[in-house]
Amino acid sequence: MQKITIVNLVLEPATRRLSNNADDAIILRPLPYNVFTLLLEQKGNCIDRDELFDVCWEGAIVTDQALTNVISGLRRNLIQLEAEGIAIKTVSKVGYLLTVDETVVMQPVIEPKIIPPVIDNIEPKAVLVSPQAEDPLRVHDNVAISNDVQVLPTTEVGRSRVRLLTKPSLKSALIAFCLCSLIAAVCWYEKASSVPYFLVKENYNHFEIKNTDFYILNNTRGKDNIEAIQSGLESLNLVECNAEIYIRMYDSVYDDDTYSLKGYIVAKNSNRNSNYSLSKFSHENLPTIIANGLKRAKLICE
């Protein structure tokens, strides 16, 4: 079963069980679990309220109090489990972020030692050996050997046994092939499922400008023109940036005919990344918005 260790807490995704070193545990409800895992994926980075509503409530229209209640419940759970160096902080008028103190050392889990059973010393017993067994290869005078039975030399018998033991079986080869295929499939699935949902490149339209990869996803009611966005960016003479930029556009949950934007930029040669959100924008201004965001991301573009 897959487990996620967070300082002195252990999260089991299969059962949504959150426990500490003393084995005190809490089963998280689906909604708080989704909020907690989303904060955990972006630990140290602020996640705005719109993204939390969009991912955890699947775009349903709910009040801000619903999110506040979920965050308060998660904070009580962390206090109840005596979490060390883990906190959910509020970023005023923006959203929330999960902080994890990496300097806190997790206490090792002491596993019970298995003591092998003690076997009493057994006194050796005397074994009577018949004088006739002293020379097993000697043929007695009163024993007749049949000429009908073919006696193989000792070396031939050994070779026959080796061939019998080392001869490959088609059934065993098929079983080994199936096991290897299954292990490879499981490894590929775990690697694919570990990628955050907003970094699945197959969901985006992609183009490249000056070693910068752009991934555009339009979830608005308006039609997107990727060629127009690309040509608009090329005309702005963008700065050189060795990074990947993910742009997601949505219909606003508050106003009709209004679009909101969420951006994520990550460097290709380091772990530097940044989030960006805009509650209101127009498709015509999108190239300018992206260009201004690149100018502010100097540390990532280095």
C-alpha cells in the first residue's frame, strides 16, 4: 500500500487515513482529503481560492465559508495528531499554503524483533553400520547381475541430471515474461499518476518560442486561436527563458462573460517555479499578459 510520509505524519491515499508515530489516526472525508492533497502537492506555494474551488468542488458554486470550514477542520486534525512543523497558513485575500519544516527529524519506527526459537542440543546417537555397507561398490559373490539392464557410467548419470534440472520450460518462461510486463506496467502507472493534474501535457495545446515551451488550455466558452496567441507572442520579442509555461483559462464563477486565468512556470534545468493568477482578462491581451509575466520571472529564466 502506498504511503506518504510528512514529517511525523503518514498519509495512506487508499484509505484517506492520516496517522502519527503513536498510531493515532483520523480518516479524512473526501472533500478535506482533496483539499489537503492539493495543498501538499504545492507545499510552500500559495494556492488561490479559485483553484481550490475549481479542483476540489469541481467548479460548483459555493460560498467562501465552505472552504473556510474545511481549512479549519484540517487545522484541528493537525493539532489533534500533534503534527510537528506542519501548518496551513492563510494568505490574505489570496488563498492558502501548506508549510512543512524540513528540519524536523522524523523519529524512526521501532519494529518488533523476531527472536528465533532456541533448539536444545541433541546428543548424537550411535548408528550401527553393517560391514557390508563399508564398500557400497563391491559386488558380492552371491549376487547375480542381469545383462538385460543397461548400466550407465557415473559421468553420464551426472550429465543427465544436469540437463534435466537446467532445461528451460516454456510455461516458466511465459510466467516470467508476464511478471516482468506487469512490473513494468505498474512502474509506468505510478510514474504517470505522480504527475500533478495541471502538468499533464496531453491536455494542452503546445508551441515553442525561443526555447520556451508554452502549454495553453482553454476551458472558456470562447474559441481559442492558438496561432494568433503564438504570433502575438513572437511579435513582442520575448526574453530568453529556458522554462515551461502552463496557461489555463476558465469562465469566472462570479461574473458572466468574464474570464479568469491561472499560470504556472517551471524552469527546465532546476526546481524553481512560480504560480500566477488573474481574475479578469481578455483573449486579446493574453500575449501581453504572458510577456509581462516572463519579465518578472528573472530567477526562473536564468
